[in-house]
Amino acid sequence: MVMEYVSTRDGSVRVSAAQAIVQGISKEGGLFVPVQIPKVSLEFIDNLRALPYAGRALRVLSPYLPEFSQDELSGILSSAYQGFDVPEVAPLVGTRDGVFMLELWHGPTLAFKDVALQLMPRLLTACAKKVGERRQILILVATSGDTGKAALEGFADVPGTAICVFYPEAGVSQAQRLQMVTQQGGNTHVIAVQGNFDDAQTGVKHIFADSAFAKALDERGIVLSSANSINLGRLLPQIVYYFSAYADLLERGEISLGDPIDVCVPTGNFGNILAAYYAKEMGLPIRRLVCASNANHVLSDFLSTGVYDRNRPFHLTTSPSMDILISSNLERLLHALCGAEAVVSMMDGLKNTGKYALPPEAAEKLRSLMHGGWADEAQVQAQIRQTFNSTGYLLDPHTAVAEHVLRAYQNQEQDPGPAVVASTASPYKFGRAVLTAIQENQAPEDEFACCERLSELSHWPLPGAIMELPKKPVLHARACAVPDMRRALTEELGL
Ligand SMILES: *Cc1c(COP(=O)(O)O)cnc(C)c1O
């Protein structure tokens, strides 16, 4: 069977993996999904035990990427994960009986997006060659903090690419800003926007839609592209670590081949949990997917009622990467549940009225697949404290949301089996929030001082990637007003 991808909004749009990755999104606005999700056997899973992470990735990703030879993919994979600070890449750490943290934050920016963004630029440039794209690819990113840095690290000095990240000047944390403005790499560009995240995102969308600008870039041999989480090249690498976690559980004798596990994921744009769904559809024995939300619990409401309704207040929380009211990747699951026609009408509903409803049978199917729950800010703090006091383990606020929701879920289940929690950020990335949760005294304002105190309390080593930041030279000082983003980009690139 030839592996093909289809648009979630038009069944007649079919593309290869390479086209899907280069294009990012389908012309009519749909996302690319595999026409058929490849299936694997239990023996396939058992054989992963003996392999290092890159080897596991090669096995899991090969069927999705038929245009790559084994040698080519294997070369890309072994270099992609060199920047991780542990050889396992995504280690599994037991915290309480039958519950394991899948630590996805050992990459250069200390959050799970590195797992995809260290690989995706290499896939993208290889795919561009395969589809005959010879222009330089200029990646534009608007970021609320984490994605920008992960994308900069991923694309830095990747031949044939350049990247420009726009961030809201007053909307990112001290550590996040320093992470971006000290970024090295001859092809990296960072611009502060005098506005909020929405302003930056809207500005980037305008640049993408500016055909005169596209023509001017084309004359200089440049084409624009994006690296956001709806790109297939970001989704596929995330499937791997669920297989890897299962192989580790087998290897340690925690489970026997075929035993089902639950998987709990702190969810924002629905990319990470969708990857777990793909793993399950491929044949990984996952019993239930547990979708954890913070105070912006549009998804957990959707799972219990079948109605998606974004008309609600937006809450700023200590888990900012989950502060999302439109989870873009959910569209891929909707497509699997009800097909393209229904997706088109649901997405119209979302655009026009901010809501849509699943047909009752699909809602039922979804409920058997996925459980949703959420945690408020007090519950997140209490969870960080409780886990630290009982086990010495530090949860970041995103992972704490997941642990809280998993506990509630396990309490209501008769016989909860083993469970894996996607641990999506290092606690040091959110040092102030974590310290506030575990100590009585008021935490210092300075993020770095908080991290130092946290390390004294926990004896967890301080990551160099954070503590070196104040000493690094600032390499990107450009700032612009919202209406001037395109001009600032032109000047920045020297066009
Ligand atoms: C992006 C992010 C999430 C949310 O992941 P989605 O794939 O968008 O659901 C959760 N936690 C952290 C730390 C993140 O950076």
C-alpha cells in the first residue's frame, strides 16, 4: 500500500508525506491525515525493547514516510536527538504505584516541543528536496513563549533554511525572552512586537497572506513556511515516545506484552494526545487516553457533553502552554470519527458561532476512547506540593494538571492499571510557580533565584540551559510596532 495523506476537509485532496510536510496545511484549510493509519503487531512492539530511541523512532516512523530510505531516515534520526541531555531521550520515571512520568523535556529548551522540533527541520529540508523545492525556506513563527525557542533551536544553522520568530514584548517571561534573544545561529532572527500574542500572530498571518511580499521573496529565491503544531512533521515524531514508553515498561518487567496501559496528557492544541491516539490506532495497547485541561477546560467539557464551545472567558494560568480555546489538532480526530463533510460543517460552526456539536454516535465513540478532566490553579499547586512531599519528584505546572486529572480518573475506575503521564516541561522552566507551590515563604520575583532555591530543596541539578542565560550576550535586539512587522522582517533580513 502506498502511504498517502488526505485533507480533513476534502477527500479528493491527496498528497504524499513529503508534500504534506512542505505544504503544512491544505489549500482549503484542512489538515493532512494518513488515509490509513499503519498497523503493527505485538511482536513489532516487543522488538523495540532492545533498540535505542533513534532505532525505535526509525521503526515507528518508516511506514509514515515511504519516500525516505532506511539509511536516510536513520541518519536524520541519529543526529536529531544528539542535543538531549540523557541517552534515553524520553526516560520513564516511576513516581507512585503503577504510575510513570514520561519525561519529554530533556532537549535543549526543556519542554516537550523539542522532541518534534529537533527532528522536523531535518525532515522538512529533506522533503523540500524530494518535491523539487529549491528556494530557501524562511520559517515565520509567532510565539507566546515556548514554541519560538524550540523552533529557533531546531532550525539554527540548518542549511537551506532561515527562521524569524516574533514574540510579544511584554507577554513572555524573563527566562523565555532571554532564551530567544540570546539564540545563536547565522540563520536565526528574533523580533519583539510591541503588542500581545494575538497581535503578533495576526501580523504573521498578514505576512503569509501578502502576495506582493511573497513575489519579492520569490525573486530572491526565498519561500515562506511555518513550523506550527498542525504540520504533519511535528505530529509524527510525537508518536514514537508512546511506543518507547511501552517498550521500557516491558523491559523493566512492569507489564507483559499486550497488557493495556492508560496514557494521560496535559493538553493545549491537542497535538501530543493526538499522537497517542495514532499510537493506539497503530496497535499499541492503550486502554484509555486521558485528556487533561487547566482552567481553560473547553476540551474536557467537549468530551463530557459532545459540544465544543469556545464562548467563555479566557484564563491566564501557571500552565500557559495549555491556555488555548481552539485546539487545532482536534480536527484530525473529528475527521477520524465522522469524516470530511461533518468536519467542514463543524469548522464552519466554530468560525461563525464559536461552537459545534458532535453527532451522538460519534460522541459516544469518543467517550469510550478518551476521558477528559481538568484542574484549577489551587489543585495544580496542591498537586505539585503533594507529589513533592510524598516522593521528592518535581512536577512542572503542566504535568501537575495531568497528574491531578489522572488521580481523579483512577479513583473513579474500578481497577486502574498502569499509567503513563506525559511530563511536558522541566520544573525549572516554570521555577517560580513550582517554588510557590512547595514552600511557605513568598518566592522571589527573579526566576533564576527561584530555580536556585528549588534546586536546594529538591537536589535536582540545575539545567545549564537556564542558568547560563543571564551571562549570554543578547544577539537580537530588534523591536517593532504591530503595523511594522513586515518592514522589520525586511530590514532584519537585509532585503
Ligand atoms: C505545548 C505544550 C503543551 C500542550 O501540548 P499540545 O500538543 O498543544 O496539546 C503542554 N505542556 C507544555 C509544557 C507545552 O509546551
